[in-house]
Amino acid sequence: MHARSVGKLLLCALAVVLLVGWGTSRRAPSGELRITFLDVGQGDGAVIETPSHKVVVVDTGGLLENGDDEGRRVVAPFLRYRGINRIDLLVLSHPHADHIGGAATLLHRFPVGLLMDNGEPEDSPLVTQILTLAHQDHVPYVAAHRGQTIDFGDGVTAQVLSPTAEEAQGPANDASVVLRLRYGRTAFLLTGDAEAPEEEDMLRSGQPLACDVLKVCHHGSDTSTTPAFLAAAHPHIALISVGAHNVYGLPGPKVIERLKASGTRVYRTDMNGALTCLSDGVSVHAEPMLP
């Protein structure tokens, strides 16, 4: 049986996990939500640390031409630097190598409490490798779908805004897992590589999109961050995860213009390096590696 099929058998049992969270940390609660958007070149990778020290990794960077990957080069060293020895939730937004290329490394090096992806029927060798590793290590699996809520038990919740079941059968970018994290009065929107069709579907759904921090869709491509979506999100801070001098010419100039015209403070990993956002539940403070 395919590893994803095995994982889907666990879905009903995991519904409780998604609602109540995971085991407690030995460290005292910090009272602070910390999200670090890592510089993984032309790819995505973020680490979420909740006040009770639950750890969520959303995407893992990509594969490198020399056979290395950004999970080994960037994500794992960052986790060790932060004193993290376990990943409670590993979210893979969609099955493109620049987002999931480091996942196998993380599964090898860290205990993982739960693996979540978009459920897309993608049987690439990379996806098969990741799901097989997860199955071998008895890592529970769940497919993300609109309407799920993850409660970390410390004031932080994550709503899955997308994909729908229909989107999960379509193009990978527009089946991206989109999460809206809330802590007190603050909110963060993590969008994977969602493009205009997925943005429009979220707008039509009537779900809340307002956020303090927006992880800009699809590395700042002009096919995303439409004026209507940006108006609904209305972020104070935007982070574009993008590689320096990338061959795609990203981020697109129209997106940069829209973000700046809206009064949003824009950070880019190719210029500012990693960006850490800290929330006390009332306001968000941004700390770029490079000003």
C-alpha cells in the first residue's frame, strides 16, 4: 500500500490531535510567538515556535545541484541553534522541490509528531521518498483541508484556509496549504505558492484573511498577490522568500509596487536574510538578519 494511503487511514484518529495539540515542553512558557522565515534561497522554509515551545516547520527549502539540500544546510542547523530537538508538526505546502527538498533530511534528523501536506495525488520520487520515510518512522500523516483548526493549547491557533478537496486535484501551486496563525490580536498568513485562482477562492469563501504579517504568495510572482487579496489581507509586514539573482526574475515589480503602495513594510530574504517576527499577542516586532 502506498505510504500516503497508509497515512490517510490515520485521519480520523488525528482529528483529536489537530484540536488539542501535542505534549508539553519541559521549558517554561515564553509568552511569545516566534516565527522565523529562513533564507533558503529560491524556496520557502519557516519555523514557528509557540509560547509553550511547540515547533512547527512549514516547508523545508529545496534541493541543491551538488546533491545537498536546504534542510541540511539551513533548516536543521537553525533548529539546533534554537535548542530544538523535536518537530511537532511538519507542513509541506505543496509537492514542489523548492518547498519540500529538505523534508527527508528533517525526517532523518528529528522526531516528527505529525506530517501534513496538501493531499495532492502527486507520486514524484521525492514525494514518495518523504512519505515512505514518514511511514517507516511511524510519523502520523494528515492531508490539510479547508476548515481544519490546529489548537496548540497556549493561545496560538492555526486555521487551514486552503486547499479544498477540488483544489487538491488540480495544479500544485493552487493547491497550496494556506495557514492563518492567530495569537491574541495578531495574525500571520502563510500562503505557499498560491496563485490568483486560489486567492480568489479564499476571498469568495468569506474566511478572515486580515493579518499583521503576510508570507507573500509564490515568491512574489506577478501571478499572485492580487489587489483584492492584498486589500483583504492588509498586512503591516510582508516577507518575500526569494533567491538572489534567480532566473525567474522574482519578485515581480507589480507585486512590489502594490505592497509598497498599500503601506506594507517589505522584507526579502535575498536582501534582508532571515526574518524573525515576534508577537506578544498584541503587536508584532520584526527582526531582519540584515537591515
